[in-house]
Amino acid sequence: MTKHIILDTDPGIDDSLAILLALASPEISLDGLSVVHGNSSTALGTVNALSVLELAKASHIPVYKGCEIPLVQPSLLAPETHGEQGIGYAKLPAPQTSPQVQHGSDFLIEEIMSKPGEVTLVCIGPLTNVAMAIRKEPRIVENVKEVFIMGGAIRHGGNTTPLAEFNTFVDPHAAHIVFHSGMPITLTPLDVTYQCIFLPDDLNRLLKIDSSITKFIADATRFYMEFHDEYQKIDGCVINDPLTLALTFMPELCDYQELYVDVDLSGGVSMGKTFADFYRMTDKPANMKVALGVRPRDFMELFLERMEKLAKLPS
């Protein structure tokens, strides 16, 4: 049965790859995108979302512009990681389509409330849009089918501070609202995503196909690979967001543990750090399922096969 997916995203190099994977996956129906600040500004991320959809001949999918700043903290964008335009060295034509008028958080509410128990929400950016939607209409908590979140670092080091992962650090107050909302959450932290490395050999495999899709992936990820090599000594690049998307239809890629997870809002060196109560020291019930083990090359093979199929579609 096809899953109805809403992607809350901040495109973003790996966000763009997640969009392409969603379009290449027959198990899901991508019903719309809500864009949030993060890897790039909301305005730029909206343009990127529209352009990537047009690249893949999917301009019929609606895009909604959402929150432009975090709930409390000052804005933090990531041009050093994703490039000034948010998609590395890639250059896409200006989109011919326009975003919808409705705000991204209102779109989330409308979709979830109009299809109770049917919508899977996949969140691969800061959680501002989702937190805003919960505050506006708390009933979405009990009406959403499931929520997949790329965020946090449980036993893994941070990628934005020594302790905190980017999406959670950018808007920890929003993450706190969502984590404690009661939504049925599956969390994909850096613990698993940093094992999923898109290697130069993987890119070379895709480049055997001459298409605008493979050229885009090459131009976008080349910037990402340079960043990972310079700052993290990783040969290749980590593609966090496509893994989170893949778990919606292939959960067996990961191993999970039901845990109580929280985020630090204290404002010190651990601001935005996610932590899990493995030994039930707080005596609080689990509030999410956390992916802590992964079969990285199984995931990468899935990603590569689907990108090859997408690239071979008639233009």
C-alpha cells in the first residue's frame, strides 16, 4: 500500500537527494513539501525545492514556504557545508513553478487533519514548522500516522558543536516541543547516518549514465565531499536525509531501540545536545524509536539503484 509522505525540508544537498529518492520510490506518494530555514534560508530552500522537483519532472508536487527563523535562537544557516546557493556547485534553472500561498505549518495541519491516520511526516531539517503546527493545532499529534526525524546525536559526537547535531542545534526549542508531543517518532541520529557515506566510487557509478540527474548529483555532492574531507577527514560525503526517507518503506535497514530522548536547552556548551536514557534513570517512558544500528551498504545500494532508474527515465 502506497504511503502518503509529506517532506519537511531545508534544501540542502542531502535534502535534494532525499527528494530525488522519494520521487524514485514507488512505495510512497510524495504529496507535498514544506520548507524550513536551515541549510539555506527558507526563500532559497523553496527555490531549490521547486528546481529539484522540476529537474525530476515532478513540478506537480506542491511546495509550501514555512518558518524563516527558529522559535527562540538566532538564525544559523550552513553555506560552508552546502554552498551559497544550498546545492553545492550545482546550478539549476530558475523554477517555472511558484510555491503555494499557504504557510508550510498550515499545510502540515491541513494534510494531517484531512487524512487522519494516513500521513507520514518526514522531517529532515530543523523542526520549526512542525513545532508551530503542533502549537496551532495540537490534534495533529494524534492524527499523524508516523513521524520520521533526521536529527540528533545520541552516542555520536555533534557536527555543529562538539555535542550537538545541526538540525537539533539550529532550533532546539522546536525539537523539544516535537520530542515531547506524543507523536509516534522514529529518530535517525548521526549514530547511523554517519555510517552512510556516499563514496567517490558510488558517484562514478552514477556518472556512467549521462543525464541531468546524475550531473546534478555530481555537482552538488562534489562540494559536500570537499567539505567532509577538509573538516571531518571523510572520503566521500555523509547523506543523512535520504536514509531517513528510506526508512519509511525499508525499516529493516536499521536496528532500533525504544528510548526516552530529550534535548538540552540549558544554554551552555551542551545546548541542543540530544541524549537518551538508556538505563531508565529518569523513570520516564520511551518517547520515540531510535535507529542505533544500520546496514550502510545495503542502504547505499538502494539509493544508487533508484538514482540509476530515475536518471534513465525519458527526459
